[in-house]
Amino acid sequence: MIRRALHHKSFVIGAVLVALLVATALLSFVWTPWPAAELDIPNKLQAPSTAHWLGTDSLGRDIVSLLIVGARNSIAVGVIAVGIGIGFGVALGLLAAARRGWVEELVMRASDFTFAFPALLSAIMLTAVYGPGLATSIIAIGVFNVPVFARITRAAANSVWARDYVLAARACGKGAWRISFAHVLPNIAGILIVQATIQFAVAILAEAALSYLGLGTQPPMPSWGRMLNEAQQLLFQAPHLALYPGLAIGFSVLGLNLMGDGLRDLLDPRLARGR
């Protein structure tokens, strides 16, 4: 597995980009060139220098520090939102596949109803009630992830329930939930891992979009999406202010998608044999 992974170009490139993202987020807990929220108005819009490697923004904040701390927030939203989706979605998908009948129909129709409220719309509704903030973004993105994982889990689990070893387990008297966790879930884990990487990328994009609209991470906490929002007012005067957070978002999403594609190839036995 490790040998094949090291020879898989997409996986290696994606893993390197994701490792850089995680390392940057971890670095923000112990070091940044400057305090991310420190304002220095006299030195605003400075060009890159030895003091400020990528320059400063319209409020004199160090861009490198903003990017480093922004990576932490993006990962936090992605991890928690995807965790919510996996925790509730997988359980509902396994329940639908195990019980069938009206239970499956109820879970799938509830998933269809939830799909009518994408993360952005859910965030707008939650903002109207509770106000904007990081928690609002996490809940909105997490709720959107639940039906995604529920539908994928149910589809994959249904195919496993038809296998001979599951029929043998049922003949031995094992209950539906015991079979689901002992036989079904381990055999669909690869599919769920690949989908988790894809949804992680979607969560980063969604968080950036919500912050760009002012519904996500609030000042003074840095966010790549809000950096883009602040940069649009100076797009012709200082276009680099939009370039850096845009590249950070782009490379993060690219890395997660490439790693997801690589994991799909590595975890799928049919594709592995083809290689």
C-alpha cells in the first residue's frame, strides 16, 4: 500500500499540499511573524520586505500572519463540519440500509429535504436568528454534509448487505446493528474516507464564501474569505492582496481533491489491480 502510494503522482502531490496546509495551521499556534490582529495604519499597503515578507494590507496587518492563522480557521471548520456530517450521516445511512422499508424511505426523503437548503442558505437563516460567526458557518456546513454522507453510506451499504458473508452472518443470528458495524462499515470505510476528503475541500470553499459575504468568521479573527472581501476594494491599487488568499484557497482545495482521487485509486481493489 505504501509503495503504491509513493508511486501515485496525484496522491503524492495532494498529500504534500495537505501536509503544508496542516503544518501551517499547527505553526500558527506557536509562531507568526507578527500578531495577526495587530494594526499598523502608518505602514499600510507596504510592499514585500524583510520585515513583512508579503507586505501589509489596508490596515497595516502582516499578510503572512493573516494567511497562517487563516489556515487554522479553515482546517477547524473543515474538521468539525465533516465530523458532523460523518457522525450523523453515516449513522443514518447504516440505519436506512439495515432497516429498509419505511425507515429507509424516511431517511432518504429527509436527506432530499435537507439538500434544498445548501450551506449558504442555511448560514443566512442561522445568521438571522443567532448572528454571524464561526459557529454559524460550522453548523451550516455540517448540516449540509449530513445528507451527503447519509446517501453515500446507504448506497454503499446496500451493496454490502447483498454479499454472501453478510447473509452468513444473518444466518448465524447476528443482529442488524452488529452486522452493520462489524461487516458493513469496515467494507465501505474506503468510500467514506475518499468522500471525507472531498467534503473537506467543499467545507473550505464554503467557509471562504461565507466569510466573504460577512456571515462566517468575524473580525479580528483572520479568514481567507474575508481577506478576499477586503481586497476587492483595492483590486486595482493592490491586486496582490487578493492573490495570496486566493492561492491559499486554491492550493488547499487542489491538494484535498488530488489526495481524494489518489485514495480512491489506492483503496479500490479493482483500480489497484489495474495498476
